[in-house]
Amino acid sequence: MKRILLILVLFCTTIAFSQEKTFEDEVKKISKRIELITKTEKAALKIKVEKINAQLEKGEISSEQAQKLKKEAAEYHAKVISQKVAVEQTLLQGLVQDKANGKIKSAKEFDDTYEDEGSFTIGRRKFNIRIYDNEDYKSRRKRNRDWDENWTDYDRRNRRTTSQFVFALGVNNALVDNQLVSLENSNYKFWQSHFYELGWTWKTRLSEPTSIWYIKYGMSFLWNNLRPVNNMYHVKNGTKTNLITHAENLSENRLRHVQMTFPLHLEFDFSRNGEYGDGSKRDRTHRALRIGVGAFAGFKLGTRQYIEYTDANNIKVEEVQKDNFNMNVFNYGVSAYVAHRSIGFYAKYDLNPLFKEQEVRNLSLGLRFDLN
């Protein structure tokens, strides 16, 4: 019982109970990572070669083209292996230097040296109490920091996904029966019917090497406003919603519906790639022309109609009508943008009707800002 209590006290009061890392263990870890890097890249190269052979058998490419593609693939993966292994070699050199400076012990030195510093065993596991001097502590912290910086640099260079804050604004209108000519006699004011969009997107490069192909996805909140012409406003009539003329002279007549959407675009980013000091390619985005085509789907969060007028007694009347106005809850459509750097022209079109039992669809045109 006393032995158990003693062990519990040691656990509560000692801050350095840990299994000591040895030089041999760290070398093995690095060796395994190098082996994994080599196996992974060779497997990826094998898949590419098989695809090239399949194209050759189908007659899609010539024998000369196949040999050229295989050579390029082999050179690429050899370069990737070299870059990734170089990171591990840097860590190994630091480990060897620490061993030479006596900052890390071998397994034999550990057994001989630290037994006298205080140790105890629970079952098959051995625990050691170590008290580091200030210089040793600083050395261990620096080694760990160098390790983190090496891997941070490696992750940054090989990052394929970035994120952007998206803000868009523009004008809304509605097409009847999918006809653009219906805009000539639209029931809505074109320049006064605004939309605003706030969202967040992620942009992922589709290929392992640098390229212009990206997939862009995310989520957005939209505020769509439609302002009818000729003093009209929306009125529910059973399962339909009609536009009728108000008895008063309206100073404000606006139907606003808020929705949440999930866009998905295929983006072509023609930004020129840079190079690191070692000659490896640096993927750069949002530095030149960008073209995005895709679709979106979402649902409405709420609909309100705002009406303002001054009555016969010169009293200003403001009404806020909360209802769904027979609008479809779910919406989906197509969208596209053409941008230079972070600013572009943006267009969206709903493929499903805005109102139930009516062939009226929302069209949005405006500016889009993708801030990296």
C-alpha cells in the first residue's frame, strides 16, 4: 500500500516523467519517413505510367508521345522525392550534430547515465526523473522549433488549398419563361433592385503539380431585393402571388428574401507561377485573369415586404409584412464570373421559379470580390 501511495505522489509532484528519446529511435523515425515518401511517389508514378500505356493501347497517343510523357512523369516524381527527402536530411543532420554535441544520448548511454538520476518501473514500463539545466533546455527547444519550421515550410510549399472571403453586390431582376426579352417590359426596377452576398470559399488545385485548374466551393448568405414598378406591390392570392397597384403613392415597395447558398465552381486561374530558391514551382493565385463556371444550391431563410407611404393625414406609414409570399424554399441555378486578380464581373441565374405556379426566375448581375 505504501509503495502505491509513493508512486501516486511521484506522479502528482514530478513534471518530467517521460520515456527518454534516443538517437537510434529518432534515426529510425526519419528513415521510415524517407521510405514512406519514396514508396508513395513511386506508387503515384506507376499509376501515371499505367494511364499512359492505356492511352497508347487505345491509339490516343503515339509511341513517341508516350515515351515523352513517361519521362516527364519520372522526372517530376524524382524531383518531388528529392525535395521531400531533403527536408528529412536536414533534420537528420541536425540530429547528428546534437549527438556530437552530447545533446541527445544513444540507447547505451541512456541506460548507463540516467539510471543514477532517478528511475522507477511500473509493470514493464520504465519512467525516469530528469532535471535539465538551462542550456540543455534551450537546446531542446531550439531543435523542436527548427523541426516545426522545416515542416511548416514543407506544408506551405505543397499546399493545394487556399481560402477566400467573398463579397458581391449588384442588381436583380426577373425573367419570365426564361426569355431575356421579358426584361424590356419587366415588372421590376432594374437599377433599384439590389443584391448583396457575403461568403467564404475554399479553392483547391485539381492536380499535384502547379496548373490553372481549380475547384472552388463554399457557402454564402444572399440578400435579394426586388422593387416593383408603377407603384405595385406583392399580394398573395391563394397559392399564387400577384403584383397589384397600391392605392397610395408608395415611396418604398421592396420584396426582400434572404437565402443561404452553397456554390461550386470550376475555376481557371491564369496567374503566373513563381519559383523557390531551389527551383521548385510556387503556386500563385489571384494574380491575373480568372474564369469561373459552376452552379449553386440553397434555401431561403426568410422573406419580407417593405411598404412606405404618406397617407391623407400626412402621416408616414411604414409596413413590414412577414410571409413566404408563395416563394419556393429551395433554389438552385448556374453562375459564372470573369475576374482579374480579386475583382470580377459576376452573373447568377436561378433555374427554378422564384414563386410557386409562376414561371418567373431571378437573374443577378454585379461585381464580385475574392479576397485571399
